[in-house]
Amino acid sequence: MPSASTLTDRLRRLAPEAIAFGVIGAGNTLLYMAITWAALPIGAVKASVLATVVTTTLAYIANRYWTYRHHTRTALRREYTLFFGFNLIGMVIQSGLVAIGKYGFGLTEKNDEIAFMGVTLVGIVIATVFRFWAYRTFVFLKPPVDGHEAELAELDAVAGFAELSAEAELDATH
């Protein structure tokens, strides 16, 4: 188990990344909510999907060029494909909660706008935690430290698992 100082150091290194991710997320959340609200007449689930697709591209650009600007760059196709894939999973989480509200609890777009927005916010929180973990683990690889990261980048998604296990081993030895 890592010591308190090791945990503090990890949190200190993680803070700037989490803050940038949070700022981008907050802006995208406001845009997401605005799109969802405006598109509710087409149906709550469709509105959620539309809002996710629009904000995903904006989030990728902002995260690539601000939050993870110092991380190793891999092929744009690789990064965006993984980014979009993890956002699709996030969308399923968010839209799934909206669907549960609509079909499981009988909420209607006409009478329960505020309840839908509340359910949407809960979905956003859960999906955001998942996305943060996925982006930093699989999409935007850490910058080279000892020269072996280039080999990891070639492994694409497997690189995230290898990097994660290497960190755990390093923490265990310190």
C-alpha cells in the first residue's frame, strides 16, 4: 500500500490535469445541457445522443491541446477513435440513466423537464469519472521517461493496461 506522502505526491501531479479536465468538462457540460434542453422536443434520449456527439469533438480538441498537451502524441486516428469510443460508453451511461428515468420511472418530456435534467446530471457525473480514467489510461499516453513509452504507444489500447500495471509496480516498490 502506498504511503501517505506517495499518495500526496500522486495527487499533486494529478491536480493540474484534473483541473484542466474539469474546466473543459464544465464548459462542455453547459453546452451539453443547452443542446439537450433545446432538443428535448425530439425526445430525451435522442437529445442526449445529439448533445454527446457535438460535445465529443470539442472535448477531444480541448483535451488534446490543453489538458494532455505534454503527453505523448500518437496517431490522430488512434487517439480520436479511442476518445470517441470511450465517449460512446459515457453516452451509454448518461443516456441509459435518462432511459431509466423515462421508461423505468415513467418520466415524460412534457411534464418532467427538471427531473430529466437532474437524471442527466447524475449520468454526467458517473460518465465523467469513467472518461477521466479512460482518457489518461488509454487515449493520451504519458510522456516518455525512460525510452520505453514509444514501444507502449505502438501497442495502442494495450499500452494503457501496461502503463497502469507498471505504475502499480513502481508504487509498490517505493
